[in-house]
Amino acid sequence: MPVDPWHVGVAGLPLVFLLVVLLGLRWPGPRAGVAALGLTALLAVTVFGLPILGAATALGRAVALSVDVLYIIWTALALYQIAELTGAIRGIGEAIARLTEDNVLQLLIIGFAFTSFLQGVEGFGVPVAVTAPLLLGLGFRPLEAAAVPLVAHSWAVGLGTLATAFQALRVVTGLPARELALDIAILGGVTALSTGFAVTHIHAGWRPMRRVFGATALMGLTMGLVQLLVVWTGNWTIGTSVASMVALAVGLQLARWTRRYGAGLGGLLPQWPPSEGRREPPRPPVPAVSRMSFHLAFLPYYVLLVLVGLTTFIAPLHAVLSAVRITIEFPATVTSLGWTTDRARSALPILGHPGALILYAAAVSALLFARLGHRPPLSALWRHTARQAVPTTITILALVGVAMLMVHSGMTYLLASGLARAGGIFPFLAPFIGVLGAVITGSNTNSNVLFGALQRDAAILLRLDPVLIGALQTAGASLGSMVTPAKVVLATATTGLAGQEGLVMRVTGRYLLVLTTLLGLIGLGWSLLW
């Protein structure tokens, strides 16, 4: 296939188009995705010589790959809505807020651990929407209340939302799942620790950092190490949520020790006065809307952990659930320019898929809540789930279609050839490409769909480890979530800062630049050593 500047430039038009309409014209995701899909199909057929049947094959693969991701998205949304409609989510937040008056522990528990947990099980802006008002009600400044969850949740996006973004990256790149998940977990551990310190720095700067170093490091290391352990066992779907739950438990225990023994304990507990770093007096506590205990509120996620554990460690059960599969074969395609895409196979385990396990957990949780007097309204459950899932479904279908058309027409290869000119410094640039994708498309998942295959091909051309480059792609896109316009608007709307999105982005953007640079340096050193 000819690699000339003209073809490389034309191959980049779909991405430039998305950049213009999403950032410049502020089109919604579904509209931009469908328009980009039409443009990509036109270019693939007319400029790059992809036959109509080949385009149909690419779109068929896109649908099959999208179902693999959407299965998790729809069921994860339903599980979260059960917890939301029964008052469980609010109950968890209120129980944490009542436990301690120490503002740094409140920030670490609610702004860091609880926000990360919500990202692990839900995502879609929910961590920001839930925790920002809680922080505001506890007396944190509006700018802090908006910026903290944006920064804090970003590390958890890579394997969050029950590994939706990871699943998208895996299906569009074909990279080995276990190796990819482990690399993502290692990079995620670094960013978990880093965002913990970023959260405390947002609150009070460098001066008191020494006094809160122990508590911040303990919670950040807990998240990173537990996530790595869970992923190592093969359970990347729940890696972030389990890690955040454990860190949440650690934070709650620190709060109990603080009340019992006071500050100190060898520097492990925060040693600043509860008022230091706070600029406003506490607001009245948020009125209780949940009659649930903390553990009852966590019921849906306890059920999910039990189901995942059963299917992981009981081999006959895992075999039975994995036996029922829908398998589709896709033929090879050849363009008039000579680019060949090999035949492919898509297999969906209907009963053993992570989405199926989430669906089982949602059904069991709804039944248990109903027996305990917290029946979720089914009509509202379906309505709220569909309201979030339908636009996301359209966007993902369209963007995966764009990605598959670019792969089958050779556009991805041409762009990778251009990126390969970066040479040995490409690992440093890889996370920045992920950030760009997140800012353009609004999510880590969509960034992985757009740039995953591109980054993989560039790595292969440069004889770098494609698994590492894929991990850097999604780790960068994960951090990019702290400045995506939709989430920033959500943060300002829930903290009374509507119209001041630029101010919030200036705060979070500083941490994004530092953390992405750190990832790039790690990627560069990693590639040089191995």
C-alpha cells in the first residue's frame, strides 16, 4: 500500500472532523459520531478503494465489537440505578460524612476513595455529580468541590465502569487481555497514588503536605496494589471497584482511629486542625434520604463481588456459563490500493460475559431490596437507564464503525506510519494521544476506540511493545477525563459555578499536564529497559 503524504493527510480527515465538530462546534456525541461515520465510509470507498462489501464487513465487525462493550454499559447502568433509586448511593455518602469532622479525611474518603468507587462501578459523570455536592455541603469551597472529584476519579477510568474502556481497547486492538490489563493496572497504581496527593494539594497546597503524607500515601497505595492483585487473578472487571472499596474501608478505619486516639499515630493520620485549608464554614448537613445502613447500601456491589468470585474460582460453573456463545465469522477484505485485512471472528459468551454477571447482580439486588422494603420502581429504573444508555450506544456504534472502516481501508496504518516518524520518543507521546482522544470524544472508551488500533500499529512499526503502548493510550485517556467538557460542566452545575468552566479547567489542567508527563516518562523508561 502506498505511503505518501497525500494519503496520510486524507486518512486523518475523520479525526480532524471529530476534533472540529466536538470541540469547535460543540456537537453532541451521537450527531458527531454519525456524521464522522458517513465521512469515513465515503473516504474509505472513494479514496482508499474499499469495496462496498468490504465496508459492510467492517460495519458488521463494528456492531459485533460494540455489543461486547454495550453489554457491560447497559447492565452497569441498570445496577447503578437500582442503588440510586433505592437511596443506597446517598446513604453511603451520608454515612461517610457523619463519621468524621476532620476535613482532610473527609476529602480523602469522599473526594478520593468514594469518588473512585463510583467510577469503578458506574462512571458516565456520576462520580462528579454525586460527590461534588457532598463536598460543597461539608464546607469545601465551590472550586475545590468541583475540581477534587474531577481529578480524583481520573485514575480509575481505565479499568472503571466495570472495565468498559478496557473492553473497548481490547476488542479494537486484539491485544492479549491479561497482559494488557496488568500493564494498565501498574500504570493505574502510579496515577492512583499521584491523584491522591493532587487532591490534598488542591485543598491546601504544599505547606501541610508533610502532615498528611501518611494517610494519603496509604490510601493511594492501597488502591494501586489491590487493583493490581485483583487484575492478576483475572478479574479486571471489578479491579477498580474492589480496590476503591478496600481504600474506602482503610479511610473509614483511619477516621475511627482519629476520633479514638486523636491525630498522630506516627504520622499516619492527618495532623492538621480540621479547619486548616478550608475557606468557608460548613454548610448545614444534607438531609438524610436513606434509611439504610452502610452495609445495606453496599448490597448491590457485595452481590456482584460474590457472583464474580463464584464464577472465577468454581471451574465447572465458569465452564457452563462460557459454553453458550454467539460466534460470527467475518471474511478478509482487500482494497484497490492493495491493503488487506485478515478474516476475523467475534465470539460473545452470552451467559458468562461480564455484562451477564452484572445483570445477575442487578436482578438479585432488586429482589433483595424489595424483600427488605426498598423496592426500586421498575418504570423509573428502565427510563433512567435508557436515558443514559441510548446516546452512549449511538456514539459507540458510530465511533467503532469509524475505527473499523479506518482499519479495513488502511487509514489507520497510514496514520501509524506518520506517527512512527516520532521514533524512540513515541512512548512518551502515547498517553498524550490518549488525552487528546478523551478531550475530543468525551470519554476514555471512545478515545480507545478511535486511537487504540492506531497506537498498536505505530508500536508495531517502531518495534515497541504494543501492549505497553495500548496501556499508555488508555492511561492517558483516563487522566484526560478530568478536563472533558461534559464532566466539567457537570461539576460546575452541581457546585454553583455555572459559567466558570474555564476556571475549573485551569485548575484540573495543571494536574493533567503533570500526571500525563509522568506517564510519558514512565512509558519511555519502560520501553528503553524492556
